[in-house]
Amino acid sequence: MSPTNMHQYVGLDVSLKETSIRVIDEAGKIVWRGRRDSTPEAIAEAIEKHARHAVRIGLESGQLSTWLYHGLKERGLPVICIDARHARAALSLKVNKTDDNDAEGIAQIMRVGWYREVTVKGLDCQAVRALLVARAQLVSQITTLKNCVRGILKTFGLIVRKRLRSQFSQHVREAIRANPVLAAIVEPMLRVLETTRDQLRIYDRAVIRRARGHETARQLMSVPGVGAVVVLAYMTGVEDPVRFRRSSSVAAYFGMTPARYQSGEVDRAGRVSKCGDSMVRGLLFEAAKVLLSRLARPCALQRGDERSPSALEARRPPWPSRASSLFSCIGCGPATLRSGGPLERWPHDMVFQLKLVRC
């Protein structure tokens, strides 16, 4: 093979303004180095000019990775998105931490093939995720405002009862009616709360429309305790069910399985790993909690966790009183999402598995 036809490997270290680019050959020697704007057009132009024989182009997962990945893929470039934590383990061997050294290190990772490729979600999936994140932000703001109002009123001996939703502002106004000074302080916060709640309803309607317009989402919402927000978060978290051979692998993907430590004679299972998407993990926890504690009628999914403890669980010492238990609700195996079949046969074709794990 002539030197001009040798395979080339490209490393991209992306920042918000500029991207460091390194091109190396099969022997690991630097062919070209430079910086370009962090846009797909500028990066693709540099690669087509200086790395025409590139067989792998690597970049770490990050804020701009989705945009750059799809932009470079559309131009026919062999781009690969790698796990940032996995890449950090290799890049930490460098004494000096610079963008140029990181780009060269990523190029070397592409050359030797020691990387873990990350599945990059599509832009449509990211749009749904953005909708859920924006909605979650408004829910957090509403909770913060309510807690702030409650704290202010407690200073003056006014206690607002719990479990108030739409009547919260009304009850607060009735409580501060006789105190004009306190009313002048709290009233602007109540107006912000009401405005935020109105905007939250807009997000809720958008989420419900998306969920009702998808056949698989409608089937998943037939599971007790599962609503439109949980379904969309879970479906966008999985996106492509073909990636998972077994439904139990989804639990590890969302960090809902115990982490294991084994060295010599020591072999113990710790708390849940909490890797992956924290929003999906939290929503699945809430869905499982509702399923196990708030249903008026028992169902097959509740009875599915009533089993005798395994031999490993029998050998474990009793849990401390302060140890909490996480009912992880792991759903939708690949076969269920691919087939789109009915979900009535829960005991045999179980959509959700309930597991009690130590956390």
C-alpha cells in the first residue's frame, strides 16, 4: 500500500467555539493538526482536505456531539461517538491536559480500536427529550415557589395544609388576607406560580398529544401507574429496542441494577449503579411506587414480585433500618416494542418487571 493510500484516523476534541483536529496514519504518526470552528461544515471541510483516507473519525459524547455526529454522517464521513468516561481513562495517561493532546489521544484510540461506541439518538428523539426536560424544569420551579411561600408563612404562624394543587393560591390568599404587609410580599410569587402553572399545562397537552399519537405509547400506558410522561421518557431513553437482547439489560442501561465488586475472596453487590439517564430512572421509580402502593385493585405485576428469596439474599445480613429500597420498574423488552402486540398477557409476556434491590 502506497503512503498516499494508507488508512488515516482522525480525533476531534470539541469545545463550544473551536474543535482541535488531529490526523494520524497507521503507524501513529501525525499527518496534520489544526483547529476549526465547531460546526459540521468547517470540520467536514478540514477532513476532506487533510484526511481523504480517513476510516475512523472519533469524538467524545458531549453537548454538541449529537449535532456534529449527524452533520458529519450526512456528509458520508465515518464518524464514531465514543463514551467520554471510557476515553477519559485513556487520555488521563497524558501528563499535560490540553485540547490538542486530547485530540491526538482520541485519534490513537481510533487507530488501536480501544473504544466503546455510543449510540447517538436522532434529532426527533432529542426534540421529545427537550420537551420533557423543559416540562421537568417548570415542575421543579413550581415546587420551589410553593416551598418558598410555605416557608415565609410559617414565620408568621400560618400553616398551609398539604396536598394542595390548583387551590394552593386560593388558600394562601385567604390566609394572608388580614395581613397587608405579608400580602404585598407573597402576592407577586403567587402570580408567578399561576403563570408557570399555565405554561406547564401547555407542555402537558403537548406530551399527551405525542403519547396518544403513538401506538406503542398507547399500549404502554395501559400498564397501571404509567402515564404519558413516563412512556415518552422511557421510549426516548431506549429509542432503538434492537440494541437490547433481553429486557433485563434495560435495567443495567438505566443504572437500576446493583454494582458488583469482586477481588480475590471479596465478592459483594453494592447499591444500584445509577448510571445512565437519571430522569428515566426517577420516573420509573415513581411508576413502580404507584403500582405497588396506590392501586385500588391488585394486578399481575404486583403479584410478580411475591417470590421466595434466593440463596444469595438469604445469606445477606439484615438491612439497616435506614436503608431504603428501590422498586425499579424496568419495562419493554425488545420483542414487545418491535412487535407492537397487545400487553394483556402480563404473566407470560410481561412488559414490566418489578425487582426489589438494595440502594
